[in-house]
Amino acid sequence: MQQHTFEISPGTTLVQVLNEIGNSEAYRSATDKLLIVYEPNCDSEFLDEERETILKHLPGIKVVAMTVFGPLRSHFIYQKYTRLTLLLFERSSVNIFEANANDKQFSSLGSAWSSKFKKISDLKGILLFTSCATISPAPLIQELQSANPEVPIFGAQAGTQIFYIDQSKIFSSKHVYEKGVIAVTFSGEELEIQTTYCLGWKPLGHTHVITDSDNLGIVSTVDGKPIKELYDKYLDIPFDEHFAQKACAFPLIFKKGNTYIAKIPIHYTENGDLIFSTELKIGTKTWFSYSKPEYLLKETLNGANKVAQFQPQTLLLFACVNRQLFMGGEKASRELNYFSKFFPEACACYGYGEILRTKNGGGILTSSIVAVSFREGPPDPEKIIKPIIDRKLLSKKNQNEFSDQLVSFLEATTEDLNNTIDQLANLAEHDQLTGLYNRRKINEILEYELRKRRQDGDFSILMYDIDFFKNVNDTFGHNVGDQVLIHLSDLVRQSIRNCDVLGRWGGEEFVCILPNTRIEGAKSLAERLRQKVELAKFPPLEKLTISLGITEVLASDTFENLLIRMDNALYDAKKAGRNLYCVR
């Protein structure tokens, strides 16, 4: 497997490059070939002529292409010329699927493609290019990933010449799409694909919730208030033509699966709603985020070293322009050079959004770098890969700028604040003496379990208290009584499953919620606990026993009648003589 990258710079024509490709022995001997084109010109007629020229000089070549971003601000380092990267496979296969986004809903398209992709043996990866930033391929990605959970999906949403005017296009061997999607499947018994995700932004402040948005990526309200108020309050950024450039330093960030995803607004509407490149669903919990160039560079450097160990034969990079806006062109180019140091043919592009979905999560991303490495066959075990080192990152020089000091201060105070919030949350949910959940938290969990139950017997509840505990306090004092409560709590905690929820109801009363446990299982546990407590030592007491009440939750139960039945079961055990369990 090989990769060859070309740029149509002054003095070089597209025809010259295509002839060079067609005359090469590697091209002629490859079993399958894919030409990827990254084009800064968004004119449809130009793209169609380019497509026809490629097919004229390389008949039968499989082609996928997308437009990329032009300059966003002065001194912005951007792709000025057409860039081609050729993938030549020796023992693998490539197939192209495409559709006009106006013709089908992405969800139905995903279902149709999934059934076709399942028939491809040894499917190892799916490349997606989409045009039109206002069309979200999220349903398509979700459908494809659900059907092929072990197969990574990667790619990009095409870029445009003017940041807030969507002129993005994609094209294949067949057609130029203003609103479309192209999927490329890679398959082969010996083909291996590794994906690497580099972000570098960290959550900041408290959680916000999207409360009004549409499927075009327009967000109207957050926390029930206009989203403009959120940006006014925390960032104080004027809504003008430079809004997106100034907001780039603080992307919104949320978690999908095990992956943090960042989103930046690309523009705003007349009434102050914000436009994102993909949908942000109502109910999404999100934070503002922050970073330093140093953090982004370090994360990318670690990612590049991970890629180097894979020993790729082909390397595709999908990067976000936000990294250029935030770091500046020199540092953004520097982080891409981490990859080209060990793989000179690596090819990068900037679009509206990066695509990466694996079994660990992900989706449509921004502010990140996605590296996709291909290799046919195993790595060379004799090859020694030396890690890439950026000595500028090791040096403390130039790392004491005021902005960096401000971020360091912000990090430290945010960490202190989060630690305080965690401590307060822990105090609010736990009994201070035993460390178990308190009654408030048990009620919350119980109400949640009731809401999600589907049928009788989804779970059971066990309630117990200490027999004659008042005598313990009166005879030995409250300090001994406290030690008895602690010892008993530890004993029961060690005797139940990890999924069971134990809490102190109040005084000497305790409740244990038993998920996926029918009444027979609850009775078995109750008897086991009763015996353990009776045989355990609680010095200076000669003996300690407990009474238990158990009940199985019914589909018709309300929170109130369940508590009454649970309480009555315990009362029955007390009335029947204690040191036993009763069922209601």
C-alpha cells in the first residue's frame, strides 16, 4: 500500500500531475486506487471541469473530493492550490456510494447503505464526505455505526471560501454535489485502520443545557434563556462579522459516549440565535471550554507519536480551522508537521467539521484533528520508531505570557471550585456517620427505578432496623451506638452486590434497593443478612439482631404506596417477634 500527495502550485498543471500518476509503475500495478482531491475553489463549473479532466487522464479511477476553507483572516495560513492524495492498494478494495441529500433523508439512506455495507466482507473503515454545513449527517453516521459497531467512520464536512457563506461542495467520479454525501468503504483481510483523535480543550465552569434548537444547527436558547445572553454574560463578544473568530477560543463542549466533542458557532441569525455546523439536540448538557496553544500542541504531539508506532502506509488528516484561529497559522502548521516528520506524504484538509465515530463514541466534531492511519499487513517488528520531540514545548521560554498566566489562574480556581462542588454534592447525598446514601438520595434513586420499570418484579426493596437499639444508647451511650451503626453498615455493604443500593433511612433504619431481583432473591438475601448480623460481634454488646421487611415492586406501584408497603413489612417483622423477615 502506498500514498502519494501532489499540489497543483504555479508552474505545475493538473494534467501534468495526472500524467505523472498514470505513467507510474505503482499506479499501474495497484489492485485498487482512490484519488482524494481537496479543492479551495468552490465554483461548480470549475469543479465539474476538474472532475472530467481527472477521468479523461485516469480512466476508471475512483475519485472523491471536497472543497476546503479559504482565508479566514489576514495572515491565515490556508490551502491556496488544489491538493491530490493518491491511495494505492495491493490487497484491499475500495467502493464508493453517493447520494444527493435532497433526495433522501439521511436516516433512510443510512438504513439502505447499512444493508449494502453488511455484505462487504472484511469491512475495515468508512470515509464520509458531506457538503452543505446546514445538513447534518448525524443520523446517517448513527445508522452506519449501529450496523457496524466495530468499523470506524471518519471524514469531514466540506469547507467554503467565505467562513459564514456556505459554498461547500463535494464530488465523485460521477457528479458534483451542492447538497450530498459520499461514502467510501475500505475492505481487506490484511487491512488495518487506526483512528486518533486530538482535542486539547477542557470543560470550564458549570453545566448549561440546550433548551431550544433545530435540526439545522440553529440554537435559540440555553438554560431557558436566549443563547445570545449566555455569550454576552460569559464572553462579552459583539455579534458582528468577527464573532466566530472571537468565539473560537471558548468552544462549547459536551460528552458523547467516552468522547468530548467541541462545537463552535459559525455565524448568527438576525434575532441572535447561533448557527452551528451540526445539530445540538435539546437536552444536551454542555460547558464552555478553554485551552492554551501548549495544550493543543501537546495533545497532537502525543497523537502523532501514537500514529508513528502504528507504522502507517497511508495517513489522512482532518483538521478544524478553529485550531488555526486560536493558535495562529504558525503553530497550527507546526502541529500538522508532527505527522509529516515521520510520514511526508500525509495529507491534511480543513472543513466545517471533522467526522469520527467509533465504538467509543464521537460523531461530527469541531476544533479537533482526526488522524486516520492505514496499513496492509502487520508492522515491521524490527523497525525502531523514535518519538517525535518538540523542544519548544519543553522550554519554559515564551510560556509566561499574560494570557497563559490568566488561563493558569483560571484552571486553579476552577479546580478549587469543582472540588468544593464535589464535596458539597457528596455531603448532600451521603449520611455523614455511615458513609451510606441518605434518605434524600435513596428517594431519588427509588423514584428513578420506578419510572423505568417495565413489569412486576423488576426490582425489590429490603428495609431493616436494629432490634432494641434504644437500649444500646441508654446502656452504653451514643458513642457505642454510633460504632454499632458503622459496623453494621460495613457488614451489610460487604454482603450485597455492587448494583444494589444501600442507604440509611434514618436513626437505626436502613433501606436496600435490589435491581433485577424478584421476591425469592430478596428473601434469600434477607435471611442471609439476618444470620450474619446475629453471628457477628458488636462489642461491648453480647448480641445484636435486626428485623427486616421486604417487598417486590409492582408495575402499578406509586412511590407513596410502595413506601407504605415497605414500612408495613418491617412492622410485621417487629410485631412477629423481631430477628426475622416478613414479606408484603
